[in-house]
Amino acid sequence: MEAKDKKIVEGNSCMFKRVASHNSPIHDSTPNPKAFEDWIRGMEKLFDALQCPKEWKVGFAVFNLKDKADLWWATMQERQHEPGFD
């Protein structure tokens, strides 16, 4: 692994630990749009406070999806390479 790549991995790991240590909000796909918006807002506030790089936000947020929301994300990841998926 190149030194540059190693620094990126170490930085990502350090930032993930910082995000996780702040009791980041969990989303379990409660069928309530306000609850989902509150979750997004909470994650964005945390990312802004920690100055989390944009390219890491999705991966860190996905870690906080539980139950049906986690299953939905896994399904979308699988389907993204299917023809016609945009």
C-alpha cells in the first residue's frame, strides 16, 4: 500500500471513530418522514461539527441504518448495476 493510500485509510478510520463516539443518530426506517428528516439533519450536523470530508459521509451514514433501512440500502447497492437503474 502506498504511503498516500495508507494516510487516507488511517484518516478514514480516525474520522469514523470520531463520528461513532458522538452517539450518531440511528435510522430504522420508521415510516415517518419527519423522523427521517430529523435523522438526516442530525447526521449533517454531526458531519459539519467534525468537518467530515464529503466523500466519507455516505459510508458513515449507512453504518447508522438499522433494520428495514439497512435492508433497503443493501438492496439498492445490489441493484445499482442493473440495466436501467438510475
